[in-house]
Amino acid sequence: MTALPRTLQDDLARVRPPYAQSATLPPACYHDETVLAAEQALLFRRGWVGIGRADRWSKPGDFSALDIGGVPVAVLRDKEGTLRAYANTCRHRGAKLLEGCGNTQRITCPFHAWTYGLDGALRGAPRMAHAPDFNKGDHGMIPFRAEERSGFAFVCLDQETGDIDGWLGDFDAIHSPWPLDQLVTTRRRELEVGCNWKLFLEVFNEYYHLPYVHGGTFGEIYGEPDPVDETTGAFTSQFGLTKGTGGLKESEQEFALAPMPGLNGRNCDGTRYTWAYPAMTFAAGTDAMWVYEARPLAVDRCHVSMSVCFPQATIDTDGFAARADHYYQRMDEALEEDRGMLERQQAGMTSPFARQGRFGELEPSVANFAFWYAEQMTAA
Ligand code: FES
Ligand SMILES: [Fe+2]
């Protein structure tokens, strides 16, 4: 069931393959509150949502309080080392249990001190002995599904959704040349951007804007990309050759770090850009991987997390930190260049005179996401 107005559903019906003939997503998808509510329900509370690199929770007790689809979610690593996700809501009278991130061996509600283990079981509930039928076993934290694949963490709030492997399809096969599960996050940064969450992810997945927005920094490094891959999972992916590493600016290629272990052939000379729907995207380069999550804060504002990852062997080399700084700077500069354009795009898109456009030939991944989105948003 979707609450989308009929006219919007008609507009979404014009978003379908082939991309050379498709309309872009309707402007309302970028500024309408009804659409955001439907996205939260149909994409974020139904799908397997990528929440970044799993090494964010490396030790037992590492936790984060996240918002997924408007739902407070607690993600943590339990004593056995398994990644877990729970409704971040106390089973007594509903207070939010965890805030921010950190490490803890138990979860104590700040309101009346009900205490849960990392397995979600209610361990302590002061002054509840007066209720003879009160059973702690009935009041554990509500579990969600959490999985790790290729070093990424995914959660799913809907028990009816199929399993993660069906969701990801041939994700593993397409990324098998890169040792994704062995990459280590060396830098994570969180920020807000003043645009709809989809705009942030779209710009990361198209080559069209590179010479115009990044011409002075790294736009010239990227050549003509390969055709977009045909995939069976909820993601789009496109590989392209680069002159040097895409992880550094053109003027700083001398700081390039070693290729990832096992990478060979053309994969040593390019970057694979992937968007794991709905809201996580990454670029697997020769030497580094950079990952973004973008989740909605409002129709015109999103929370963005950026992670930069390298193989352990690279991290262990002399002078790594100084060289890695050049990668971080390139990511920050790219983000600022994109941010300016995205905020401008949001302003234009919010006009009552904004209309559905058409996809350029360098935007097949943006189109693939739009097809998936239109399908999810209009499915009965
Ligand atoms: S609301 Fe959590 S202990 Fe009362
Ligand atoms: Fe960009």
C-alpha cells in the first residue's frame, strides 16, 4: 500500500527502462513530505539498508544508535562477535535506550534502569517483583535482522523481506576482484548536506558532472566509463578506467599507495562505482575504497557518513598516514564541490516549475536507481 497521489504514480510510471527513453524521477520525489513518508516505509523500513562498514563495530560492546526509516535502531556487536540490531526502545515505557555511539557491556535505560544484555535479553528491572506474572523473558529488546557481507553491515526492519543474499543477488560476484571484506576503515566523517538524500547518492554515481563540477581537481582523471553492469541484486555498478588513481587529485598522483592485494588486469587501472539501494554507495579504486551513506533528515536535508578504507598491508607501510591524508583531502574537496551543486539543485528542484527531465548517456546508474525506486514506491 502506498499513499502516493495518483498524479505522482503516473509520473513514476514514465520512469522505466530503457534509460534512453525514460523520464527522470518527478521533482516531487525531492521535496514532498508524503513522498518522504512513503520512502521511509517502503524503502528504509522494508529493505536491507546498508549502514556502512562493519568494522565500525569491531569489538564486543561497540554500539551505535541510528535512525533507519524514522525508527530508532541500536546496532551493536555482541559478546560472541555477531553484529546485532534492535529497536532502540525500552520495553518498560518506551524511552530511547542508547544515544550516539560507544562501547558498553550492558544497556541500561536512563529512565528507570531496566537493563538489557548485548543479546537483547532483559537482565534487571528494579522494583518489579510486586507483579507476580511479570516475566523478564517476555520483555527483551525487539530484534531486527543484521548481516555482514563483503565487510559492509546491513539491517532489515521487516521480517517479511527475503534474506540478504537474495537482496544482493550477484553483488559478491561483481565485486570479487576487490578484497572488500579485508579493507579497514582509517577515516570516518559524518556531516549534514542541504539536499534530498537521493540527490547526494545520484551525483556520486554519474560521470556526467565530472568535467563541470570537478574539472579543476580530479575530473580529468576519469575516462569514458564501461557500460553499466547488468545486475540481479538491489544495486547498480559501473566500472571506468582512470589515468592514475581516482582516489587522488590529478596534481597529487605522486602520493598514490599500492594496489589492493590480488587486484589485476584492468581493475588495477580504474574504479568501480556501486550504489547498494537504497542509501549506501562506494567507489572501489585500485588502492582505496571510499564509502558514503546518505539517509534523510528531512525532504531537503540528509545525514551523510563518509568512510575511507585501505588494505591492512597498505596501512602497515611507512609513511601511510601522510599519504592517506592526500586521499582524505581529495574526498573532502570533492564533497564540497558536490555540496555546492547539490544545494543549488535542491533549490531549483523545489520550484513548482521543475519538471521531470531526461537521462544523459553518462547517467545509467542514476537511471537504474530510479527504475528500482519507481518499482518499490508503486508496488502494491
Ligand atoms: S522507560 Fe526504560 S526503564 Fe522505564
Ligand atoms: Fe561529484
